[in-house]
Amino acid sequence: MSDPGNIGQTRALGLVGRGVVIELVRRKDLYVLSILMSVYLMAVLAFAFIGIENASTATFLLNLGLTLAYFSAHLLALLLVARQVPDDLENRTIYPMLAKPVERTTYLLGKWAAASLCGFLVFVVLGGLVWVFVPAMEPYHTGMLFQMLALQAVSLSLLAALAQLLSLVAPKGVTIVLCALHVAFGANLLGFMQARLAGLLSPSVLEWVFAYVPNFSRFNLITRYTDGIVALSVGEFTGLVAEGAIFTAALLLVGACLFRRRVL
């Protein structure tokens, strides 16, 4: 026989996620990003009407559009998940939810999963519109396309887990700023820090330390796709998926431990 408690928590997971989706629809973030993306698509249509004469211009427009979709999806997931726990505590809506009862871990998992899924759907929709509107004047590798989509899901899941953890220990404004900077400039900042510490620590120690810092640029294959580069090897792709999964699981575990110990 199935455990009624497990069924309850499964339903609770869906209810918590549904609440996140409802909040997304009610907020203005999605509509603002949609308007900005519409401006880009109108510009692409204008280019197409005038005539795109060379493949490099089409590749640039495709790369720009997919990059806008990338940042839009990550920003939306970040804004969504960073507000969940602080707003629920501030509005005291968390107490009736946990009294149903919904386990604290289930509550966090529902918030994280819904924010990750919303971000991925936004990328698929916006990226799909870009892919349809921009004329394909160069060959693109289908395998790389699917790898790019898969690693976008990994990247969004990792960002949602990181932002959720930070939202438990820092104000939501600080969480949003730190995560946004890490996604946008994390690779450059990590490279700068490694260069500055090169004279103080051995290369092996630096490599070990920075291996425990997630680098979102590693999961972004947009430029590789638009440049027509072939798909990653199975080993390299599997390694990236495993890296993202391990980081995400670790952040979720730490967040769950902190949240269970927290006095509400």
C-alpha cells in the first residue's frame, strides 16, 4: 500500500509550485520582459523586411536574441525565487501552509522547482521566437541545440537553488544583486580573483578552491551553437550535467538544513 503521508507531500509539492506560477502571472516582471523581447523581435522583422544580406548579420541577431532570452529567463527565475520565503514570512502566508501540514523541505522544493521550470519555459518560448524569426543563413548543429537547451535547464535550476539558499540568510535585495552579478560577470570575477591570488596560493590550491564555486558561463552554449560548432562529446556533456546537478543538490541540502533549524 502507498503511504498516505507521501501522497500528501506530493500533492503539497504541486500546490506550492502552483502558488509560485500564480504569483508569476500576477507580477509585472514577466510582462516587462515580454515587452523588451517584443521590441527586439520587431527590430528583427525590420531587418528582415529591409533584407539581411550576409550570414554574419543573421548569426549576430540570433546570438543576440538567444542571449536576451538567456538573461531574461535567469532574471525571471531569480526574481521569482528570491522573493518567495521572505515575502511569505513578511505576509505570514507561510504559517497556514506549513500547518496543513506541509513539510519545510517540501515547501522549499516546490518553490525551487516551480521557479526553475518557469525560467526554463520562458527561455524556450523566447528563444523559440528568436529561432523562428531570425533567418538561418548558416548551418547549425542540432545536437548542440539540444545540449544548449539541457544545460539551460541545469543553469536555471542551479541559480534557483543558489538564490533560494541566499534568501534564507540575506535580504532579498542583496540576494538578487549578488546572484545577478554572479550570472552576468561571475566568470570574469573568478578569473580576476584567481589572478590576484596566484602569488599567494599554489595553482593546485586555487584550482581546488574555485572548483567549489559554480560558474554559470560553463553551462551557456549559445555562442557555440550560433557559431555552428558541433555538439560536445558525451563525456564532456555528461560532466557538465553532473557538475550542475551536484552543485544544485548541495545548495538545496544546505538550504533545507538551515530552514528546518530556523525558528519561524
